[in-house]
Amino acid sequence: MPFEGQTSILLIEDDSLDAEIVQRAFRDAETKIVLNWATTLQGGIEQLLSNNFDVILSDLGLPDSNEDDTIPRLRRHAAYTPIVVLTGSTGAKLSEKLLADGADEYLVKDEITPAGLKRAIENSVRRHEKNSQVHILLAEVKAQSQALKEKNAKLAKLYDQAHEFVDNVSHEFRTPLTVVKEYISLVREGLAGPVNPKQQKMLSVAEDRADDLNTMVDDMLDISKLEAGMLGAWRKNCVMDDIAHRVRNSLTRKSRIKDVSLCWELPNGLPEVYCDAEKVGRVITNLATNAIKFCGNPGIVKIGARADFKKKEMIVWIHDNGPGIPPDKVTEIFSRFKQLGQSVRSSTKGFGLGLNIAKALVSLNFGEMDVTSEVGSGSVFTFTIPFADPVEVMHRYIDNIDQINRDAGQADGKVSLVYASIPDQTGDSVANELDAFLNYCLRRNDVLFRLSPSRWAIALPETHDLVGLFIKRVQTERVSVNRNRPHGPLPKIDLRIDGTWETTDQRNDLIDALQIYIERNSVAHA
């Protein structure tokens, strides 16, 4: 701090009277001062190049510099030296400008006193020290930020390489795995010669483990696609019996190998649901496979569904009589590769992806997953699927878009509605192919409702302008597909934009627009 010992000061002042006032003030302050005086800015800069100064006192208006250039030019040659400006003016705007130019303090010439001069110099040194500390910290933050950026770039590259490796390995597994399964099946069915019951059971175990490996490959691919934002879904109206039929045989085989009693409880007359049937079947398979692995002895696993008409959703449940899950471990079981301990897993090793991917697939179908468990009594895993009610699905879709925007730190989203139609006389086979084509054109966060055999509503998380690009892409894809169709071209699709709504303030207007279109088409096809 100045004045504690000898202080070296550079005074840049072209007015000898003002310079004398400053010198007299220092003499009266009874401090040990070494004062160097320059009458021009260039003279002051030359002294800065050959000497070290504790403080610089400078006038603004010098013979070789104007008021706007003096401080910036000084600061270029004295980045770490406090600067006190001597000026004949005052005011808040002047103070702001001087500080912005790089000065640390200013002093009005007419008000120079020994005490005021000493105070101004001390204040300038304090302010300069704080500013220097801030600059040092900012430099450190910048350096750390750059280092972090480089590390993140390296991690991103490694992450992409890991994804690529998983995808390549998973795809390469498929061909030999399919061959293995087919040959096991041929041998087990006796096509290669007689097979005794013991051999049949051993072959069934081998086929079951091949199915498990196939499921693991599917899970790995889906996890990779999910994290890359590329996993889509073919959602449409589905029947629970049809979904159960897709997975019943493989689960029955697994349960027989483990000597587990597998019961299905699907009441007649359940309403249709809106989902991707293949992915819901995967969820049931993953949950039921875990239940079969970890149930008690004798093992009992029950799979069922019930309709919740109040919430307009189907509740699918899988119950086992296994050891149960401790309360503090329930939230952990959906983590990737999470194990619950050897006492629970015993002789069965879980791969650790099943529950994680199952929860993600449920969310992709606008549902939720839950688990209730009691140690020593077993566990019940449940998940929901919305009814095939476009209005209810749209509510869930809007909630999903809002959540995506919140996770991305963005403002409320927008949803546009597009209506698609083809001539009513189009045959069912061609109309179904067109339904598959429209689903093919969707992105992950788009949703399609088939309202009649020849009418669709499409919801897109886009503004009106971007929806136009989607329509253009659909028409372009249709032309491309028609070039290679052996059974004639797909019919022309009439695509019309109904409007764009904000998901928060205009949610009801969006729902009303969809409802009106549904009712209009219901009357037209009545």
C-alpha cells in the first residue's frame, strides 16, 4: 500500500501551475514520495518504459493526446499500475467513462488537498488490486473453461465411438444368433433325427438363452438409439390380447424351463390402447423375464391388465412371489447395469438393461412405470398405456413436449396439427400401406392418429413454417417410394395445416381443434 514506505509516482501534466499544486500537496502530506514529472503523454510513456511506478497521476487534455485517448494509451503501457485522473470536470457520467476507459480513480484539480490526494491514491490502489484479482480469476476461469471444453470434446468423441462400437457389435451379433436359434429349433423338433426328452429340455434351455441374448442385443440397440434421440415408435390402436399373443409362447417356454407357474389374467372386452405393440411387448417380456428369474420356490408369476376408465388408461401388471426389493433399493432398480446384491440375484445374473429400457419404452408410449414390493412377499411391476382416445393421447403428448422443453431449458413449446386424407374409395390394403408410410415419415416426437380408414391427424412439435418442410418431405418420400412399388403407386395424399398452438396458454384451443376434426370425420363416415 502507498505511503507505508517510499512511493514512486509518475505525474503527467502539461500545466506547470497544476503540477506545482500537486507537488505542494505531497510535501504537505508528510509522506516519502519520489515524483517524476512529464509534460506530454509520450514523455510519460517513455518514463513508464524505463521505470516502475506505484501510481500514475495524469491530466486528460495533453498536448499530444485528447481526452478520449489518454487513459487507453496509458493503460496499454501500464496494465498493472493504478491510474488517478486529474480533471477540471466532475459528474457521474464522467466517472463512468473514466472507469470504463481504465482509470481507477479521479480527482478534481480545484479540490486537491494533501488528505484528498492521499485518499484518492489509496482508493485507486485498492480498486486496482481488486480489479486485478478479478482479471486473474477470470483468466483462471477462462483457462479452466477451455480445459473443460477440450475434455468434454474428448469425452463426446469417446462416447460416440462407444455408441458406434455397441451398434456394430449388436448388429454383427444378429446374423449368427439367428442361425444358432434356427438350428437349435430344427434339432429340438427332431428334423435332424430322434431327440429324447432330456435332450429336448437341454435344447429348450439353449434356445431360451439365445432368446435372452437376442433381447440383450435389442436392449443395447434401443438404449443407444434413445440416447441419440433416434428411437422412434409406430403407435396405433392395439388390442391387449394381440400384444400378449406376441410374447406368450416365449414367456411360457422360459417359465417351464424354470419350473415356474405362469398365469395370464386378461379380462374379455378390454378397450383398445394407443401404443407401439412391439415395444409394449418388449416391456412385458423384460418385466416377466425378471419376475421368472427372481420368483420364489415354487415360483408363481402372474401377468394381467385392467382398465382405468377414469384416467383413460390400461394398467398392465406383473406379479411375482420372489424375495422382494428393500425400500431403499426400489428407485435404483431402473438404473443401467444396477445389481441388487448376491442374496437377491443368487444363481441368476441380470444383465442390468431390462428395467432401464422398459421404463424408457413405457415413456415413449406416453405411460408411466411403477413398482410396489415387500421384502419376503414379492413384487408387482405396473405400467400404463393410454386408451385409443386421440384427445387423451394429445393431452399426454403435450405434457411430453413441455417436459422435453423444460429438460432443454427452453420456453413453452408449440404444437402444429396437420390433417392427411386420401380418397374414401381407396382399398383397405393400400390405405394400410399408406398408414405405415406416414408412420415411417414421422420423427421421434411426432404423433399420428388414424381417425378413419382414409383420414389421419398428425401432431408435430414445430412452428407453422417448419411444418411446411415436413409436408414437402412427405410428398418427396412418396414420389421416391412409388418408383419401386411393384403393386402400383401410393395414392396422392392431401396434407393440410390446421394451425399452430402454444402448449401452455393455448392447450385447450389445440384440444378443441382436434376434437372438432374428429367429430366432423365421425359424422362424415357415419
